[in-house]
Amino acid sequence: MCLDVKDPNYIILWSDGLSGAELVKASIDSFNVTRSTGEYAATTIDPHGSLSARTLHIRPNSMVRAKTDYLVLDTSKTPYTVVRQGQGYQDVPQGGANRPGQKANTEDLASTIADPVAALENALKWIKKEKKL
């Protein structure tokens, strides 16, 4: 982001990530094994029919969040310094389903969706406000 093309004022960096993924990884792995085999610890856990043939509803968990983190670096200083950091995300629509044959992943349990557009918008709003553009 710059006011003068020959002399950039800021660099905006971002990356998508998932916080809390480690909290659910083991559960997701176990779910996927159970989903594909219908068994847990060599014991069938679904006496009314095969778990692998059912559609299951997955509810997001507030402990797991997908987000885009951003950093704004000021290039007028050497070395460049971080002058702002933040996030961009959207809330997850409720009511996801896992159909027969599908595997679940940690993102299925996330309560938010990473949104790089929102992160960039937040960074640009801050620059505009800070520099009174």
C-alpha cells in the first residue's frame, strides 16, 4: 500500500490458519475411522444400523476458529516494523452435514471461516484512519 509508487509506505502480509485444530485432531481422526468402519475399539457402536451409512450433523465448536491473520509493516523504518496486526473472518453458517462416504476435517468444526478479504479490508481501514487518507 503506498501513496507514492516509487516509495511504498506499508506492506500488508496475511496468512490463513486454524486455531484450536490441535484440540479436535484426535477426535476427527477417531470419527473418520469410526465413520468408515462403523466400529470403535473392535466393537460395533451403532446397534440400529451402520454409522457409515448415515448422514451426521456437525456442529461448529467455539474453541476452533478459522481466521486470516494480517500484519501491517511500516517501510519508512529500518528494519521494517509491525505497526498493526489483526484478523479477518466470517461466522460459519450453522447446520453442516457429513454424508455417507465423506471424511470430516478440523475445519468442519470451526466456528468461523478464514476471510482474507475481510483481513485486507481491516488493514486498509486502519491505514486510512491512521494516515487520515
